[in-house]
Amino acid sequence: MANAQFYTLADVAEILSASPAQVRAMVRSGELPAIQIGGRGQWRIQITVFDDWVQRKHQETAEAVRSGASLD
């Protein structure tokens, strides 16, 4: 297969050390952008979109720390 362009929800769960259910919830809420393929709930997350999302999360966390927000 040529260079992969998409992650599965399981891939993202492994990368984030999260459960697949947590990742699915982030997708369903719109927090984590994804596309649905086929008719059986097959979700894919474009690698570049995921990388951008992670970068945004880093920025949000840094801003929260600077502002003194609780990180619980």
C-alpha cells in the first residue's frame, strides 16, 4: 500500500492511549474531525487533520496553563 493517509479510530486510540470508545465520542461530538466511509460506522481520520488537531490541543493546554486554569 502506498503512503497511508488515514488513521482508523483504533489507530488514534492507540496513539492517544485512549479507549476506542473515547475516540468515537470525540468524533461524534465533532471535537475530532473524521469522515465516515461505507455504511457500517467505519470512520477515518486524515493524518494531517489529526496532526493539526493534536497541535491545537497542545496550544489550548499551554494557554490554559499560562492563564492558571485548573487542569483536572
